[in-house]
Amino acid sequence: MPYGGRIEVSCSRKQWKIHGKAKKFNAIDDLWSIITAGNVDPNLASTLVQFAMLPAAVTDQNRDIRVIKTASDITIQF
């Protein structure tokens, strides 16, 4: 959230939830789809490696990941 915002992280019954709220997000919908689809572009910039690493880390823990995004909110659950 390069324009500022609020992030909340919680864990309940071993279910992690990361929720971000901001007035504006970067237009990077294709990067968020990497998290759920796991299709990583081999030319992904090193500054964006977290988008490729999160699905691998979640899979290693035998968990599923879900991303819910609106214009002002994003929630990642695993």
C-alpha cells in the first residue's frame, strides 16, 4: 500500500488473516492473481518476489490461500 493505509493481522483457530485498507492501491491485479493461481512470470522483478513466495510458503504448510480484493480493501487468508 504505497499510498498509506492500515494493516491488521490476526490468527484464530490456526487461520491467519491479513487485512489491508487504503484509499488507493496500485493497479497490480495480475500480481495478486499469482498468489491464488500460482502462475509466476519468470521475469518477475526482485522487488515483487513476495507475490511468488507466499503461495509456496502456504503450500508447504498444507494450507489453502484466499485473496479477496475490493477498491479499498484486501484480505488474504490461509
